[in-house]
Amino acid sequence: MMKLAGVVVWYNPTEDDKKNIDSYLEDLDILYIMDNSEKKTSIEKNKKIKYVFNNENQGISKPLNEAAKMALKEGYCWLLTMDQDSKMNKDIFNEFANVLKATDTTNVGIISPWHDTKIKEEKPIERYTNPLEVMTSGNFVNLNILNKLGYFDEKLFIDGVDIEYGLRLNKNGYKIVQMNNVSMKHNLGNIEYHKFLGKEFMCTNHNYLRQYYMARNYRYIRDKYIGMYPEYCKKLVKIKGLLFKIFMYENDKCRKYKYIFKGIKDYKKNIYGKLVEV
């Protein structure tokens, strides 16, 4: 198989988070650890690891972009993007190799496994499908297409970075290949299901900061892509159901409400990047 680079973005990683790299390091030629922590994280020396200490929380998009540019400069065509709390398995790497052998990937922007979350959704029966977007962790990103289209949107900081890039790929005639016969566990918030008057509601229990970024960034994405994907974009910013679920079932209600509306206000003011709390 061709040489393969990987990147993981750390922010105050636990010992378990640090050990997660063992699940994929063997299958990579180089791993860029982009550390957003305030203090350097101790790691064992390994010739495959390039550790970059950012000395601050730079979010997701900027460290991913820095790693992608380093990988391109060093001659890599594909970059595995990982969350710090995610693990990979050998089956995913093997299926990725199968896709590369059997498919013309010049038009493929991302190759992704099926993400196994607590969301109740039916897994496609087809071996491969082409979704509009996929979650960042576990993705194999085509670096030549990333370089051609423009990198991950640094205005967004976190939340929606993967959505925006997926929609951008599709809008420009590229596709995402989702490998449905291999999967990886993915923690999407702290998902819980509740029933009210016979109807089931899913709560993600994202904290107030995540609610801020989602409220702000999803409206930015809506404005950018609603002309091509109207139904998807309208669903992305629905707020009544979200406010109801937070009120009924989640903790820290007042602060979440405050930051949701702050996110909407900042979106209207064209304020992006990292939230500066006062």
C-alpha cells in the first residue's frame, strides 16, 4: 500500500487518549500529533511521530491544515484524521487498501468507515455509499483534492468543519466514499433518548461551548450551501426542537440557552474563530 500519513489533534489528553494512537500508528508511515494543550504532553519517542506543540487551543481546522500541508510537502497523498478519543482497527485499513486498488480515486475527496454512534440510524446495506458529509475521525483525506479546493475552514474553529468540507467536496463534483462493511466507535456528545407524549427525542448533551459553535457555524454553513442543499441546510439550523430538548432533559439549561443565542448573534455580526469569553 502507498505511504500513509496520519494526524491527531490533542487537547489535554488523558492516558487512555494517548494510548489510542497505538491502534493505528503501526499502519502509518508518519503521525503528526498536533497538541493544543497549554502544557506539553509527555510521549514516548518514536521515529514515526512528529509532535507539534501549539501552546494554546487552536481548535480543529487549523491543526488539521498544518498537518495536511506538512504531509503534502513530504510527499503523502492521503492523510488519516483522528480524534484523540478514537481508535482504529485493522479491518478499516485493509478495506481502505481495497478501495484504492478497485476504485479510481482521482475524484474521491474522503474515504471513511461507518461511524458507530448511539444515533439510531440504519446502516446502509450497500458496501459503499456516497454521503454528503462524514465525521472527521477515521477519515482518509485525499490531500491533492484538499490542496486544490482549499483547506478546512479555519473560521469555524470547531464544529461543522467536517460538514462544511463534505458539502464543499460534493458541490465541486467530488465524492465521499463510505465503507459500510467496516466501522469505528465514535463518541458524539453524550447521547440519551427520552420519550414525551409517545414521541422519542435524542439529546446529545453537548456543553454550552459546543452549543455556541454549532449555533454560529451551522448558520454560516447554511448560508453557504442552501442553494444546492436546501433541505439539508434547513434541518441543520432547526432550533425549536433543540431548545425543547435542552429545557426538558439536559443540565446547565440557562447557560446553554445563553450561548446558543450568543452564537446566533455572533453569526449575524460575522464574528468567527475562537470564542473569547469575557
